Amino acid sequence: MPESPRPGRPRDPAGTPRGNQAAGSAAAKAPPGAAAASAPPDPSDLAALAAAVKAHALALGFDLVGIADAAPFADAEARTLAWLARGGAAGMAWLTAERVRRACRPAELLPGARSFIAVAVGYRPAGEARRGPTPPAPLPMREGGEDTPSPRPSPRGRGGEDRRSQPPAPPFPEREGGPGGLGHIARYARGRDYHDVLKPRLWALVRFLEARLGRPVAARVFVDDGPCPDRAVAQRAGLGFFGKNTNLLTRTHGSYMLLGAALTDVPLPPDPPTVADCGACTLCLDACPTGALPAPYVMDSGRCISYLTIEHRGPLPAALRPLIGDHLFGCDVCQEVCPWNRLAPPSREPAFAPEVGAGAALDPAALLAWDDAAYRERLRGSPLKRAKRQGLRRNAALLLSHRRDAAAAVALASARDDPDPVVAEQAAWSLARLPAPDEGGE
């Protein structure tokens, strides 16, 4: 199982999503349904029901759907707890051992739980050129239905080494959607908030199940916002396999997928799990700007740009600031180099289009000047609000340290006296690193 947060979005090794709903998770629970009929259900009827559920899921706009049983995720729980014990969660205090245990035991999430309906929606922006190496031929599945492939050394001799001691790759100076001194936004966050898109559709899927059964269905739905190991669920349901960058890789959409799941009391027949691996490829490990992937399937959260720009509160670590590059919110570097993403088709979901959200990039000088009203208005319904106004302005101040224009100097000089000490400190740090006017400034 990977050790994470997942690139683009911070999270833990099992895929247990971030705890952004705090007390009172937004992963809603349906009212307990009536007891199932006393007679055992006909397997052929359940198989037909599963097929109908999958067809309806696709009609609702999901790109992938599969079914997994609701047995405990024992391997995921053990690995995640070990990762936590090593400090893997960095500053994500919400990610506790108790939360992990509960997430990996479906019966504790929903008494009488029998199956998961796992779904995924692609989010690769339309119009983005496909590039990168061709993915390797799919490896045959191994027997046993494990939750994740076991890490193994790369034939290149570096796959199993701890790369935190090695010089990281330099940040990308310019990229599609974020050139010219703009702040790059991770692809998943360029449109509207995916929670608002996926969750109603999952409840619609539950209502469809109720209509077909003629009874209430006890259910909970999860979209990256409650105690559910969503990547482990998706892998068990046959949607994809774990990559060395800790992402779930699908054969049709690569890793540019947003995951959701409905846990129900209906014993739907499960699909076979996907168990494969990345072979000898280590492109993601080699490309990570901060060395946050020290070994295959291992994520050092404290060095991950997604964690630093989204979840981390307070000043950014001084040693990592020069390596964050142009990343304003999240990071896709390990996905951009992944061969599987060369095959990813553009998203069919209008809500994920950059035109309806924050877009591919923002001007950090303008963002740094946003007051609270501007922040709320400009980012209404956007995933970027997860970083909070302080975090985004701090990130913007850092990105301006790479600019060589008068607007950057003016913005930083003003923010140096900001009442927010985190923003003021970052602005002062960045201002001190700008060249003097006779050294190339405009």
C-alpha cells in the first residue's frame, strides 16, 4: 500500500481522505433501512442488480464503477498505522490511529455493511496535450487479491533507496497553464469542488438501489471527506492499482481520477481486485521536486508540495521553499511524468472545466492583495478554499520570490507589514531574495 498524501491532494497511505469536515463529517449516513427479507437473496438476482447499478452509475456521469465486499482492510490498517507511527502524517493532526482503525473496518462505519460501490470520475482538463512515455504492458494480476503490490527494488538500482538524501529534481520553471510568473493550480482543483459533484450522484445511486429492491437501503457515501480508505476500496473493486507515486492508477484514465464510494447493506457480488505494479519505472520518484517519494509506494508527507501548499499551517519550512517552484495549490509533477497518464482522456464533466472555477493558474501578486471578501467571492465553490486565505497568501508570497518584475516587489513590500505574521514573514523572506533594480529587475 502506498504511503501518502496523494499528490494533488493530501491524504494517508490507505487513501483515508483528509479530515476537512472535522467533528461531523460530511460523509452523510442514510437513515437505517428496514431489515432485509429473511430469505437469502438469489445470487442471479444480485448479479443482475449489480449490472444494473453499474449501468446507472455510468449514466449518472461516473467514468468507472466497481463493487467490493465490505470485509476489513486489515493490511491497509496495519500499514497506515505503521506509517503514522513513523510520523508520516506530518502536521495532519486529524489523522489519528483511531480514525484509521475505524476507516479500515467497514462494519464500524455502517452496521450490517455488505458491499461498497466504488466510482471514479476523470478530471484531466480538456484541450491539454497528451505527452510522456508510453505505459508499460499491463502486468498479470497476482493471486491473493492483496490491497497493493509489494514494494520491490528497481532494476535501475535506485528504486528501493531512500531518496531524501539525494538532490531533488529542479522545479519546473514553466508549465502548461502556469507560465509567466503565475501560480500553478493542481488539475483536480481548477473547476468546481468535486465533493459537490460526486456526492449527490452517489446518493442518486443509492436511491436507484432502493427503487430496484423496493426497500430502504442503509448506506453511507464518501467523497474524500470521511473515514473511508477510498483508494483501497477502489483497488479491491477492480478500478485500478497502486502506483509507486502512491496514486491509484487506472488502465483507462491513469491517475487523473476522483474517487467516491457508497457503503451499503446490500450483498452485491464483488468484482475481482486489480493487483499489478509499475514494473521497473521510477519516473515519478526521479521527478519529485522535493524528494517526497523516498522509495516506491512511500510518501514523505512533510516534503510533499501538495501537503505543504494545502494542509500545512504556519510558515513553510525554509529548506523546502526554493523547491516549491510555481506551485500555488497542490502539485501534479509525479502524475505529469507517469506513463499511464499519457492515455488519460479529457474529462467529460463540465463542472471540472477551468472556466467555471479558479482556472489553471492565478497571479500571486493579485492574490496576495485579496481581502477576506475577495477571497470568499473569487473562490466560492472552489477546492482552493481548503488551504485557507492565510495559506494561499503565504504561498503567493513565496512564488513572488521567483519573479523579476516591479509588481512582485511592490506586492511583497506591502505584505511585509501584513497583520498576519505568517504572510508577513514569507513576504519579507521573498523580498530579500529579489534582485536589486540594477541586477535585472524591471
